[in-house]
Amino acid sequence: VWLQRKLARFGYLPVSGVDGVIGYRTRQAVMAFQSWEGLARDGVAGPQTRAALRSAKRPRPSAKRPKRLMEVRIGRGVLMLVRNGRAVRTIHISAGSPDNETPTGRYSVFRKELQSWSVPFSTWLPYASYFNNGIAFHEYPDVPPYPASHGCVRVPAPEAPLVYRFARIGTTVVVRS
């Protein structure tokens, strides 16, 4: 429970995720923490990860305005949900692979679909929030610790509903390398 409480305190895990079970959601939160701290991303809270948690601080977004925004840090493999300049949640993601990079820049969410059909890849994209042409945040069953998508931002299933709710139409999205 110490691990989950620390992760929740710094915004990597929701308070409701503090349940004493080190399952998928906790492992994804550990990966977000490891990524932010520059540690190897394996989702296991080994000695290095636990030591880093002891002196950790909540991640700080580089974008501060507007008051509500979403900041993707491709190199760190995280999405920050930002309110009033503070990362209220930091979530492990997988952005575009080297052959299909997620473009950096400043965008706005312009379309949302609970179940979006990807024509080029013939697959469903649950909880899709589009912010740059056909590029969206969406749930995906495989969110590895490296960029692996076709340009979209993959979000772990337990976090996808939160990201979908946060990504209102018009919400600013900042994508950094």
C-alpha cells in the first residue's frame, strides 16, 4: 500500500487505485513514474524505483496556459492532465513509433468518439479524442514502455475514461518530444 499511496500522492495513480493490489493499473503508474524519473521502464517497483519514490516530487508541466490542458512528453512516455499549471494526473502512454511519429506542436481536441473505427488500420479505438487530423488519444490493449503506435497516443484501459472526460472539445493539447 505504501507504493500505491506514494504514486497517488504524486498524481500517477488515482486515490481510488490505492487498493493493495499490484495489478495492471499500478504497474502502468509505476511505468509513468519510472519514465518521468529517467529510470528503466519495467513497471516493477524494485530498489531503484522505491529509492526514487522516497524523494520524488509531482511532475511539473512545461505548459502553464490555458488553465486546462493536456501535455504529452513523447521522450518520457507520459501524458499530464494539467489544471491551473499543476499536473493533476501523469499517465503512462505510448506515442508514435519512429516510422510513424506523433507530431509535436500545439493542438486542440476537435472530435470525440466513444468507439471510433480506424479505417486505415481496421480496428476500434475506444475513448478516442482527436487533436491533430486522424491522431487521437485512445485506449489500446498494449501500451509498451516505448513509442509503438501509428502516430496516436495510446492510453492504458483503466485511464482511458478519465483521459476521455478530461479531453473536452477545445481542450489544448501540447505535444513535446
